[in-house]
Amino acid sequence: MTHSINTPEMAALLSWLKSAREKQALTMRDLSTRLDKPHSYVQKVEQGERRLDVVEFVWYCEALGINPLQGIKLLAAKKGPLCS
């Protein structure tokens, strides 16, 4: 099994998260403050050096004011049906 961090699906998800941050004119530092994490946390997530578990993903989305289900739907559209 391939590690999820090196997949097209993860790249699409990270691009979606970064785009949401940029659309709000938030810097990585702004987002890291909202998350109560160091700046390097956001940087590593966006660069694909750090994975988010499902709970962290939800917190990240909440900090951005976006619906985490949209990110899941993005993955489903990229990959096809995730569950049969």
C-alpha cells in the first residue's frame, strides 16, 4: 500500500486547504495562530511533509472556516467511490 502523503489525492487535498487559506488572505502564521500551533506546522502540512490525521484535518478545516466534508468529497471525486 502506498503512503497517502505521496498520492495525487493528498496533493489535491493540500492544494484545496492552501487555496482556502489564500482566498481568505491568511498567512501561514495567521492560520498557525488560529490552530495554536507553530508556524512550521502549517508550512509542513502545506508542503506535504506532515500528514493530518482525521481529527487534525477537521480542526484545520474549522480554523479555516471550511466544511471538512468538501475535502472528503474532493478525494472521492479524485479517486472514485471510496466505499462499495
